[in-house]
Amino acid sequence: GGLSQTDSRDYSLVTASCGFGKDFRKGILKKGMCYGDDACFVARHRSADVLGVADGVGGWRDYGVDPSQFSGTLMRTCERLVKEGRFVPSNPVGILTTSYSELLQNKVPLLGSSTACIVVLDRTSHRLHTANLGDSGFLVVRGGEVVHRSDEQQHYFNTPFQLSIAPPEAEGVVLSDSPDAADSTTFDVQLGDIILTATDGLFDNMPDYMILQELKKLKNSNYESIQQTARSIAEQAHELAYDPTYMSPFAQFACDNGLNVRGGKPDDITVLLSIVAEYTD
């Protein structure tokens, strides 16, 4: 827009969440903001709205470690930092760095690893600042099209970048990436933009066009409507995850890597759906 278009209003995110733990016998009971080994948070500060998702690495179960402990603690720590104002909106990687170093210094022994994606809306500058480590991620949708998105970070097939805390004897064996390795972006948002932040359980099972089809049903920016759409996206991804004949994005990616795979990818699914709106106290 021209210089005359500068919008002096503050922006905010109206956000709803929905998800499914892979082990559906537990239903969609969330412990805190956790779906299975996934975790998420939504936090408001006067300068910014911040949200995040994390996907605990399931392989830790083989060592008797609950993978949701790490992702859940990481997200709760990020949430606390935001509420205490201990962050700079333009530096979402800093939120990850500070949280991770708190976990490393934690008096409570904590083991595990997790991907992480942090999305910050700076109210006044109308800028979206993001940090993504691993294969969770986000989309920004405007006018029915994806106008901005995160890049996935994988070491090799199905092995995402991850923050981790390993027992001393396993250090060097367990993959451990620095928060600084996170991919960060800045993007100018407009009122009415839709931001979808999710763990790989969504993106591995639903291609963009299907997500966009669901988002078309979003008629306004009230919370109920957003919640309903978040739920329908999560439910559809959950159903597809268990369809053995469906050619999912994950199966496609596996085939591209020389593996003969079909079907959805059963996984925990976390969806945070946000609309950029005017800020009201």
C-alpha cells in the first residue's frame, strides 16, 4: 500500500486450538495444552500475541521416558516467559533459546527432545515474527491462498531438527540442535489473514489444497467459528491418518525417498488456528 495506508490500529490474534492424541483411546483429553506427545501454548502480552507448538520425539518411549514431558515443559516455559514480558517480539528464536536454557538448568531432571515452532504477532508493527525448528510449522493464508509459510528442517527422512536433553551417557548419540538453528522469518500481516500453526501430524496427512478447502468455510473472525474450523481440520487429518489406501503427503515424501509407502501417518495432531483482528483490551 501507499504511505497514506499506514494503519495505526493495534492488531491481535484470535486463536482456537484442537487436536488428537494418536492413541485415541485417551480421547481428546488434553492435559494442559497437550495432545499426546504434542504440546502447545497461546499467550498474550501487551506488545504481542505469541503461540507455539512442539512435537515430542516418540523414540524416547523405548528408554522409559515420556516424550510429552519435554514438549510440554518447553511450551509451558515459553508461555511463562511471554506472560512475564521476558521476550522481544522481533526475536522469536530468543524465546526458544531462553526456554531451552532454563530446561537445561532445571533442578527437575528432564529428558527428551522436541521440535518447536513459535509465532509472534507484534501488535503495533503488524509484523509476524516466526521461529521454526524441525517439521512442525505454519501457513499464512490470504484471499484463499498460502502467501507465507515455514520451511521444514530435516536431518534426513523423518528425522527433524530437535531440541533435546540427553542423559550424560547418551550425549553425542542423541540428535541435538541449537535453538539458533531455527529458521526465522518476518512477514507483514493484514487484518483478516489466517494463520495456521500445527505439528507434522497435520501436514503429513493433509495437503495444502485440503487445508485451504476447510479454511474457505471460515466465515468470520469470532472465536466459535475459528474453533469449529480448527476442529474440522484436526478431525479430517485424524481420519486420513488411519486410511491405509490414502496417498498422504507423508507417503508421497517416503516414495520420493525410495520407500514404498501408502496410507496416512498415524501421529498426534495439534492445530492452532488464528485470525488477525483489531486489538481490543
